[in-house]
Amino acid sequence: MADNSKDSNAYWAANVRIILISLVIWATVSFGFGIILRPMLMGISVGGTDLGFWFAQQGSIFVFLALIFFYAWRMNKLDAEFGVEE
């Protein structure tokens, strides 16, 4: 029973770590690049507009979608590692 609890704690710790890393990346890209660092990114042009505006309008959405696919891939790998795959 103790071994099962240990595996369960390790599984959830890994899951929470993946979630926190994903949230930090998304917050950095959407809030950081789109709002806080926008003045620094104004000189770089992407599609006729500055890079900060692009991150605020498109980049954060693309990163969010990439993070969804990364999370699904990584969780499938983690599930297989702990023997709880579907």
C-alpha cells in the first residue's frame, strides 16, 4: 500500500510540475511579451506590425495551442511510465 501511495505522489508531482512549467511559459509569452516587454519589441516587424503586438494578438494563441499538444504528449508519456495509460 505504501508503494502505491509513493507512486501516486510521484505521478501527481510530475503532473503538477508539467502544468506549472506550461503556465509559466504561457504567462511569459502572453503577459510578458505582449504587455510588459512590448516597448522593447516594437522595433522588430512581423507581418507589418511590431512583434509585441503580434504576441498580444496571435503569438500567445499559437503558444497556447502548442502547449496543449505538448501537455497531451507529455501526459501520455507520463501515464505510460506509471502504468496508468488508457
